[in-house]
Amino acid sequence: MTGRKKLKISWGWFYTYFFMILLVIFTALPIVYMTATSLKPLDELFLYPPRYLVRRPTLKNFAELMTTLDSQVVPFTRYLFNSIFTTAATVAGTVAVCCLGAYAVEKVRMPGNKLIFNLVVAGLMFSPPAAQIPIYMAVSKLGMINSYWSLIIPGMAAPMYFFLVKQFAAQIPDSMIESARIDGAGEFRIFASIAMPMLKSVWSTVIVFSFIANWNNSSGSIIYITNQSMKTLPYALSTISDGGIARAGAAAAAAVLTTFPTIIVYLLMQARVLNTMAYAGIKG
Amino acid sequence: MKTAINRRIHAPRLSALSFRMLRYKRWLEGYIMVMPFLLLFAVFVVIPVIWGLVLSVTHYNIVQPMRFAGLSNYAELITNDDLFLTAFRNTVKFAIIAGPVGFMSSFLFAWVINQLKFRNLFSLAFYAPSIVSGTAMSVIWLYLFSSDRYGMVNNLLLRLGFIRDPLLWTMDPQLIMPLIILITLWMSLGTGFLTNLAGLSNVNLELYEAGAIDGIRNKFQELWYITYPQLKPQLLFNAIMSTVASLNVYEIAVSVAGFPSPDYSAHTIVAHMYDYGFIRFELGYASSIAFLLFLMTFLLGRLFMKLFSSKDEI
């Protein structure tokens, strides 16, 4: 790749860079606007004509979010805790379940492994919102309504993550696993001490995707949870933004608090994510 | 074969019987390993699909016992439910624009960015919109496209003299769908973009050199004859993902236009299903909507598998 990445100075490349930078600015506009709004003092929020950027930045909106809204029935920090707890649990569970299963299907190759994988590929076309009613019935039959479990367990059954790990695991050389078997290691040992370290990129990717999906998921706490004190951040966000323009600053601050963790998690893992997605193809 | 030979060298005294026992033990461990996923997959994916199909041929409202309905739900849906047809039209309108445009631009941008310097920086900038929460961003979009003079976009258009009165972005049935498509495109380059970018960086560079010798002259021929075939598996993955996402459009539509939307201009299939399932509690009817949607997704998925098949290639 190095040869192709040299900066070529010609008009064609100049226009390409120019165009791409414009696009980047365009795609960044809403995020910048969100950040700017969260830093605006009250009078700037009501300014006419409205201003895109902030003139006198203040952290008042964040303080208001934490204190004023704190006096309400359910404090903002409680939503924050709910989100962090359920997301962490879902991500940990997803990684464990998908890695174990995908390793077995790809490397242990017990009879039926092809069938399992084909089911998973078909499952890629499955969308949870469309099956919300029967999923709700399953969650309710399992007695998980109004408990944190309802926000954790259903999110763990994601065919996409299983698929990613399985595709990536194909590049672990069989000879390595064979020789460990000859040395008498059981499959669980091999999984923990050989496979997991080699699958680092892919499980990092699963962490990123599953973190983003669950952190941003608002439907779970709307559908399964009626107890206000167990709802999560995206739900809180929608109630704050219903407060109209007077709450615009607080809503933007909440949006910033919701958004930034996901960007940071992605930034930490970017290289590994790109490494994984190269193996995401389906040779259908 | 090779493994069997290896085994004999290292452990010559293993009898055929204990050899088989070892294999059974390994398979058993494999089944134990895959069991948690299979269980979850069965309970939250396979059974819901089957259960949804069963529900779709009944009348069921939770309170009264279930009654068998045959295909009457489907018949009602297709022949008698005007609102479903509206939802269907809206969804198709959305999917036909947002799906292909998103799919192609995620490929195009990945292709361009892969050749630029600061590749990682560019990819972060393009991927960031997809990682931010839809709910969080809808707050921002609603301020940007607010229907009064305070809205950033209205204000800009007024000052530039394109319009005389503020546009009613989230209230005018004519403008709602384009706005939803715009926001979706902005938010959904996402996974597709990453898959393409990663796939592109793995294309064997020797292929380009060989291509140059074989008479490929410009970047676009290179794209068509070398890059595209190499990227087919990634494109298939993306096509399936964007089909699923665009046919299931709901969350953005509701957060932009509300529910019900003005004149049902943002009423989608999933919105229709939620209406019957979670507001009217006609679960049988709602399930028939869900199953039709699943069927559409599945058939389109199969079609793409044919279209981007790379089985017959090296």
C-alpha cells in the first residue's frame, strides 16, 4: 500500500482532496453543532439570527443536566449508571458467547457445524425490530420484564458478531491447534490460550460494534421496562428533548455525553476494527 | 490425513478405540462451546421467526384466547388496508433511494479514501456519524431543521434568499421523506464503509501490476476489472446489511416526523407493525405484517447472493 499512498501533486489529486475535505466538513457539521450548542449559555440559545458556533462557551448546561435534573424523580446519573451497567454486561456476554461458539464451529468441526453456520448466515437477514412481538413474548415468558436481564440477554444473540468471529477465525492455522491437541490440551484450553489471543482484532471489533449498538439502543428500555429508575440514557435523552427550546442546551449536553463514549471506544480500537472487517465478506 | 499421521508419530501406542474416544470428547467440548450461542440464537431469533409465522395466521389480542384465522390477516393486509399500502409505498420509496445510494457511496468513498494520505483520519471522519446515537443526533437534526426562523437551515436559506418563508421541514408531507433520507444517508455509511475500506486494503497489489501489463489504462478500468471482483464478498455482506436496515426503517422516521406522522408521510412498514402490535394489541395482524417484511428481506437477500456471488471465481 505504501507506494500508492504517496501524496501525488497534480490537479486531479488536488480536487479530490478538496472535495473530500468539503465532504468531511459537511458530515461533521451536525456533530460540531451539537458540541457547540452544549457549550452555549442561555442567551445564546435564544439568539436571533441563530449562530452556528458558540461565542462564550460555558459548562453550565452540563452542570444543569447533573443538578437541576437531579432533583427530578429519577436523576440523570441513574440513567447513566443503567446504560453503563447493561451495556458492559451485554458486551461481555456477547464476546464470550460469540467467540466460544464461532471457534467451535470453525475449528472443532463437530458434525452439524455447517448447518449451524448456514443458519447464522440466514440470521444476518433477520432484524430484531421486525420480530419485536415474538421477542417480547419470549422475554416476558422468561420473566425478564422490568429487570436488567431484558436489556442484556436479547442483545447477546447477534448473528453478525458470530459471523465476523467465524470468518476471522478461519485464518488461524489448523496445524497450531492440532499440535496443541497432540500435547493433550482440551478444546477450552486451546480456545483460551491460543485462539483468543489470535482473535484479538475480531473480538475488539465485536466490542466496538456491540458497545455502539447497545449504548444507542432506546427500544429495549421503552418496551421491556416500565420502572423509570431502570431506563437507560437514550430514553432519558428523548424525554429531555421533549422539553422544547428552553431545554435545548441541556439536551445537547446530554447528546454529547451519550455520543462521546462511542467515539472514544471506536478511536481506541480503529486499527483492529479495520483489520477485522477485511474478513467480513460472504463468498455466497 | 496429515493430522492422523502426526498423531501416530507422536503417540504410537494410541489404539483405534481411544483415538475415537478422543474425537468424541473433542466434539462434545465443541457442542458445549457452541451451546450458549445456539440457545440464545434459538430463543431470540429462530423461535421468534417461527412463532411470528404461527401468530400471523391467528387473531390474538392477549386478552381473548387465540383464534385460528387462516390467511385472512394477509388477505386483509393486501386488499383492504390502505394504510399498509401507504406504509409499503413509503418504505419502498425510502429503500430504493437510501439503500443503493448508501451502498454505492460507501463503496466510492472507501475507494477514494483508500488512496489518500491520512487514510485513518478520513475514515474516522466518515465513520463518526454512524457511531453516534440516532436518538442523540435526532435532537440535533430537529434543531438544525427546525420549522421556524430559528432553524439553522431555514435561517441560512432565508438569508441567501432561496426562500421567503421558513420551510416546514418536519411538518410538510412533501419534505419529510427527503429529510429522513438525507439523515439516514448521513448516518448510515457506517459498517459498509468500514468493510469496503478494510477489503480494499487487502486487495493483492500484484493484481494491479498484472492488470497494467494486460492493458488496463485508467483508474476506472482498474476499478471495474480488478477491484470490483475482488471486493464482491464485502459487497455482498454490505448489500445484505443495507437491505435489512433500509427495509426496517422506523426509528429515524419516528424521531423526525413523530407518530403518526403528518398525513402518514413517514409511515413505514415497521411503524405500521408497531401500531398494530404495541398500540392496538392485534398481535396476529401485526405478525402478518412482520412476516411479509421478513419475507421481502429474505428474498432480496437471496437475490443479492446471486448477484454478488463469487463462488465461481478464484
